[in-house]
Amino acid sequence: MRNSVWGALSALLMAGSASAAQPRTAPMVLTDHERGREIPVQVYFPGEHNDCVARATCPVAFFSPGYGIPHTRYSFLTNNLAEQGYLVVAVQHDLPSDPPLVGKGDLVVVRTPAWKRGAANLRFVKTELTRFLPDYQWSNLTLLGHSNGGDISSLLLTTSPEFAARLVTLDHRRVALPRDASISVLSIRGSDFEADDGVLPSETENASRRICVVEIPGSRHNDMFDGGPSQLKIDINSLIDPFMRQGSCER
């Protein structure tokens, strides 16, 4: 079974598209047989102008979308990271066969099973692609996520801080950002919703940990994807770019 999976992935990689404006990409569906779950992913390969391609030492970034938004609808961000030399993997957590995300009651309690499922997806994707694409810096991993995808990423790093070195969330609202000092964190906030109590660090915590919280004035939670305003997408990338270069954020 594994040989057939690798054969299919190899064929998809060979068929990956490229253009002068966009990195080469490959859609894949990974199958976690232990959980009986398919995980669609889109891989964005580093731009060919990056020296790290020849050295096979490019860092890796995982992106998790907001609930109800396809993982392929954040190309403004994923393409930008790939052009800067990252191997980017966008992961689809929600499948048509899944029950809807619960919207009533104690949302942390009722949504935790879905977040744990997403965390398991990220673990599985890392394990599989580390084997299939070993010549990348899997020890230099960044997690990025919008809304529910940010909740998934925050939950994973709170329980397993060694999984990644950096975290970027786009207006996630429910799961507390990891407070582990080994993780650099950037949380980009919209202007139309507030995060739940305890999700964002206090001023005291900000002073002692590598966490940066930045609000984009006039921005909306539901606009932080390819369908959002052009200026908002520019603003998001302009915050992420220096954070990714520095490994921390300067206030």
C-alpha cells in the first residue's frame, strides 16, 4: 500500500506546474490508514531562484486554512513564502464527510475534538513528507493558520512545542497561543472580532516571551484569504515576511 502511495505522489510531483509568476505546485492526498482518513494537501516548492534549492536545505512551512475555506485559497501567502525559499504545505483539515464545526455552547470544549483531529493531521503530514522529501529543513518548521487553522496550530504547539520553531496565526480566536519561550509567535489580528479571554498574552507575558500581536486596522476576519481585499493581503505578507526572516518579531 505504501508503494502505491509513493508512486502516486511521485507522479503528482512530476506533474507539478510552474510559471514565471508562481512556484511549482503539486496536489496530493495522503492517507492515514490508522485513522482511516484522507488528508488533501497542496505542496508549493521553493522558487527556482533560491540558492537553497540546490543545497537542498530549504525550511518548511505548514499552512492550515480557516473553517469552510479550501486550503488552496491562500495562494497570496503560500506563493509568497515559496518564492522566499520555503517548502510550503497547505493542509485541508475538514472533509465533506465530517460533521459541521459546532457553533453553540462552550466552543473550546465542543471544538477540541476537531482541533485534535487537525493536530493529528499535521503530525501525520510531517511524518509522511519527511520520508518522501527528506532534503528539507524539517527541524526548521513554521506553522501558519487562519481562524480555525490557527486554533489547530496553537493547540498542537501548546501540547508539543518541539513540533515547530515558529507560529503565525491570522485572527484565530479560541485556543491560547503557546507560551513556550522556544517558539516565536506572530498573531495578526483583524478589527471586527476579539479573541476569547486568555488567547492572547498579557502585556507582562509579551515582555518576557517572543510573542508579537499586531492588529491590521479596518481588516475583517473573513477577508484573510485570496478573496479578500488586495491591500489586506499585502499588509499580511508585509508582517509575515520580516518575522520569517528574523525568527522573532521586533516591537
